[in-house]
Amino acid sequence: MKKTLFVFISSVVLPYAAGLSTFIDHAQKSNGQIKAKEITIKSKAQEVESAKSAYWPTLDVGGSYSALNPSTIVQPGRTTTVYAGVHLEIYDGGRKAAVLRAKEYAKEASLFEKEAFSKSVTLQIVQHYYAIKKLQANLQALRERSKELAAQIARVKRFKLTGLATQEAVDKLQAVYDNNRYTIESLKLNIQTARENLRLLSSIDATHLGNSRFVSPNGVHFEWFDAIKLMRAQASAVGENAKAIDANYLPQVGISDIYHRSNFDDTGTLPPIFGVGGSDVFLVDHENEVKLSLNMRLFDKGRMKHESEAVRLQKLALESELAHAKKEQLMHFRLAGKTLETTRAKMRSAKSALRAAESTYKTIRKKFEAGLVDDIAYLDALAQKTLAEARYKETLYDYEIKKSLYYYYAGKDPREFVR
């Protein structure tokens, strides 16, 4: 019972430490820019449905009312007409098919665009997340240094009272202490800035961070960026648009059926002729028209030809960019692998440097407290120890960032490898 109560109180009182996965997952659901990409996908899907509807016949209805003064036998004063018409394109040279394929490629491109942007947001979150971690490591080291300096200032002040230390020694320590405090405040501002950026991306509080890391890369299968797949889909869409333009040079065949129904008032009359009188002889109150039409562009001084060629050149430009983007991704992937090796070597070096700095500091501190070395030697040893601690932790967090970049340039979603 007591254990259950303790867990409940801890969950209420203690702040929740969000891990890296929490920030990434929440960003995918709440980030306004990602939502905008999702809406764009829905818009492209509607364009595809619109292109599919072009294969269906169209049904139009309408009506009109006209008043004419003066009226005649063949022109009534008031005419009311309603009509209904059905039209179907029998052949258009493949234009509808090309437009539909272009819309489908555009939709596919919007999907890749959303995925590419989501991964870029993930990278930004990773950068800010570990930036906070690195800054906090520095902050912790500086706070420890501040405590040590405060203790040594108090100690030297006691020695000064007995004549074993000078005011100059106190002032030197105090100057270093004050500068250390300024650096701490600057780090706090940098941490707050990184937290706000993380909050902007993920929409959740970034005050308390959990402990997250990436799985060490092993046998990662390379695949192309979503951005490259996006460019490929865009190039295909542009190519289909060119085909749609070319289709306008081919015959355009359609069939339509239009039915009219009219009512005439205020009409002129004639004496009966052969037993038939009035204007009904000349005015038809209903009519059905079936029409088969064929159109073909024979000459436009190359307007559509040049338009089609311009679109094809756009496709060539995209394909050229695509080829360069592939080379660029491969280059960054190779460099990311080398960077991982370099960072691992840097981690080993930083760990060795920290052990050496801690050993040196312990020795110098004992000598300083015994009066065997001056304050300059002590402050230098303290500074080296503080710097070594911060650099080692920075290297650990840098290694996590480098792993995320390696997965990213391998064409993967870094989120999948967070533990």
C-alpha cells in the first residue's frame, strides 16, 4: 500500500521527463507545418478524383426566358425554354489519361514531400534535444566549478585573517568566480532558447528531458531520400503534362444529346390554311438533337508544340537536379560513416583526457591546500578538469547526433532507431 502511494505521489509531484521519441511522435501529430503537408496530400487526392471524373459523361440542365416586343408569327412575345444535355468525349488523343497520370504523380510527390519534411523536423528535434543535453552538461560542470571556487575563496579569506594569504589571492579567485557565474547565466539563456525551439517543433514542454540514444549503426541498407523520390515523381508528372499538350494535335471526338422544351406566349396568328391556323405551324415546342463532333488542330504556328517542348525541358532540368541529388546523398552517406569513426576516436580521446585532468586536479588541489603551489596552478587545473568533463559529455551527445545523421543520409527515418 505504501509503495503504491509513493508511486502515485511521485507521478503527480515529480516532473515528467520526455524522451526523444516523445518529442518526435508529438511533432508528427501537432506540428503545423507537417499538418499543412498532410492537407496538401488531401488536396492532391481530390485532383486525382477530378481527373478520373473526366472519363464520365457530363449532364447539363438549364433554362431561359425572353420577352420580345413587338411579337411576330415566328417570334413570340414571351418564350420559356428548358433543356437537358448529355455529352461524352469518345476520343481525345490520350489527353485525359495523361492528365490523370500527372495528377497521380503529383499526389505521390506530395506524399514524399511530407515524409521528407517530417524527417527534417526529426533531425531538427534531435539537434535541439542533444544541444540542450550538451549545454546542461556544461552547466553542471560550471556549477561544480562555482562551488569549488566558493569554497576556496572562503578558505583563502580565513588564511588572510591569519596573514597566510594576501588580498590579491582573494581577488583573483573572486574574479574567476564572477566570470564563471556570467558563463553560467549565458548557458542558461542558450538552454532556454533551445528549449523554446524544441517546444515550437513538438508543441510539448522541453523543461525535463529523458535519456534517449540511437542504436549503433550495423548493416544499414541504403535507400534514396524521400526528396529524391519526390523529384522523380515531379519529373514524371511534368512528362505526362507534355503528353497532355501533345494530345491536342490529335482528333477530338465527342457525342452529345440535347433535348429542348419550350413554351410560347403572345404569338401572332394567321388565318387557317388548309385547316391549320395560328403560329404552331412555325414554332416547335420540343426538340431533341444528337450530335457527333470531330475537331482537330491543323495549324497554330507551333504554339502547342513550343509549349510542350518547354514542359519537356522542365522535365530535363528536374532529371539533372535528380542526378546531382543522388550523388550528393551518396557523398554525405559516405562522409557520415567516416564521421562516426572519427567521433568514436574523439570519445576515446576525451575519456582519456578527462581521466588525466581529474588525476592532475586531485594532485594540484592537495598541493594548493598545503601551500605547495600557487593559485594560478590550482585555477588552471580546475579549469582543465571542468573543460574535460564538459568536452567528454559533449562528445557523447555529438555521437548521438552523428548517428541520427548517418541514418538520415542512409534514407531512413531516424525515429525508428531511437531507444
